[in-house]
Amino acid sequence: IKVFGDDMDVMLENAQRIAGVIQQVPGAADVKVEQVTGLPVLQIDIDRGAISRYGLNIADVQAVVEAAVGGMTAGEVFQGDMRFDLVVRLPDEVRRDVDAIRNLPIPLSHDPGATDAAAPTVVASRDEAAFVPLDALAEIRIVEGPNQISRENAKRRVVVQCNVRGRDLGGFVEEAQRMVDAKVSGQLPAGYWLEWGGQYENMIAAKERLMIVVPVALFLIMGLLFLSFGSVKNTLLIFSGVPLALTGGIIALWLRDLPVTISAAVGFIALSGVAVLNGLVIVTFIENMRRDGEPLATAIHDGSVMRLRPVLMTALVASLGFVPMAIATGTGAEVQRPLATVVIGGIVSSTILTLLVLPVLYQLFHVEGDLPEEDDGPVGSLSWHPPPLPEEPPPS
């Protein structure tokens, strides 16, 4: 959950409130707020009243502090064609010592009228420079500053992270959004807002892509079936196996108490192809038997019986291959289990319903004598006729 705004303290406070709400949602694990504070910072607050008594201004004090801590360029060093800045600053051990920083000597003006009589300045002689320690002109302390400032789209943000265990990501986010909206979102100041990202954002993007991919895949399957048979009637008959297969996949997910995830949607796409394949085998065989002169009822019965073994073998090979994924428990099992469950459940239901329902639908939608000509038959059934033998020449 990304908290956007301007003030880091306000953003951190609301992020911690959100983390407390997320911890109450079932399935939340490893909830933490992005580390944005905790870096020690040396803070020097210049006392304007004190520097005015000494006849100094803020630039005089800042110039000394800059030269001592940050360094100041005093010249250049030449090495052949290369040149380097010569930076003068205090040694590291002195810059890390707060007491040494407090004792930094700040030079005073030589004008005796520039300083106030109340200022405790000691000058050895008129020709010698007078100094005052930095501690007398500013308050020096170590404070806790920002560790990092993260931005997204030019706006500051603080991230609340968590993992989801024991439930689906979509259901977890929906429940978390309801609780956060009720307890946090309505109390955000003006100019502050929340966004939900991470894997949930990727899931939403994948769903939007699948809204396009799934219809395109089904349309391509129907187009290939129509090119194979040249008949809208047979195309719809074979395509009827798709909803039968989807029903089995949904029931299998429900029985195993698994969510409909992106991997499950991919499994539905693969399942559609397998379901169509079973119907294609049966309808093609029935069509070929009718062209050989078999009556409609006999062709449907014998075709369903004779294609029983190939259909069952195709279904068993595909479903048994997904069994290891369906019972996986290791890394990536949350992706493998929904996909394999959809495919196995869909293949079982599609195979049973295709062997029982498809012959009945073929009987209802076809009548005796409606078979098209041989030239309009299925493209997938190929036949080869040998060329005629040359005639023997007559005997001389």
C-alpha cells in the first residue's frame, strides 16, 4: 500500500496506522512499514541574536562550517592533461567528533565597534585575530533524520508491505481495502492518498490482458473448426464441449477450495483446446462413417463406441500429466495447483459429457441425407487414389 503526500511525518503516521489495520486481516504476514527515518544527522541551528552581538552574519558562520565539514576548494592540482580540485577540510576523526565541531573557531571582525560590549570575546592584541567558538553562536545536536525519501511520479511516498499466506490474493486485498477505507482513508488530510500495488497490481494488469486473450483464443478455435468442417452446425456442436469442460474446471476448484487465479484462467484456455479435440475426433469419425453409407443412427452409435478408447486415452494422458502439479506443495505450488486442478477437472467432465451429450446433440441437429458432398467434406480427412495404370499396347 503506497501512501502519497508531502510531509514525511504525516505519511509515516498514516502508514503505521495502515499496518495496524492490515495485521488484523486474516492471511496477512510479515507486515512492515518502509524504513524512512533513523539516520543520525548533525543539526546546527544558528542563534541570530548571538551572531548579531558579535557583528557576524549567517553567511560567515556557514562558510566556516562548510569548509570544516564539507570542504572548500583551495586550488587545482594538475597531472598531465588532467586537473583535480584541491579540497581543504578537517580530518575524518575531527569531523565525526561533535565536541570538536562545537569548538570550531569562528573569526570575528577587526572593527572594535562591530562587537557588543556584552559579548564575551577575548582578543590578545589589536593585530591578532579574535575568534569565538561555534558553540557560542549556534545550538549543535545530533537528531534523527530521514533515512530515505522515495518518490513516484514526482510525489513522496511511504510503502506498507505484507505477504499473503493461506488465502487468495484478490480476496485478501478486497477485505483489506474495506477495512482500510473504513478506518484510515476517510481520515487522511487533503493532498494525501493511497494506492494498492505489488503483486495485486500485476494481477489486475494480467486480468485486463486475459479479458482480451480469452475471447481471441476461443474465436480462433471456432475459426479453425469452421475451416476444418466448412459447417457452422458441426462447429457449434464440437464447440459445445468448451462450456462442459469449463463447468468441470470450476467444480474442481470449488471442491479443492482453490481461488480462480491467473494461472487458473490460463488452465481454462488450455482446457478449451483439449475439450475441442475430443469432440473433433468423434464428429470426424461419424462423418466419415456416414459417407461410407452408414445410416445416421448407426454411424452415431458405432462412431461413439469405436472412438471411446482414443478419447479416453487422450484424456488420461493429459490429466495424469498434471497430477504432480495438482498435488505440489513446494515453491510455486500456489501457481501450479489451480492450473492443474482446472485442467484435470475439466478434462474429466468434458470427456464424460462429450461421450454422452455430443452424440445426442448430433442426432438432434442432423437428419438423414443432410451430409454435404465429398468436395465439401472435412479438410482434415485426406484420401489418396492411385493413378490409373497405362493400357497395354495391342500385340503386333
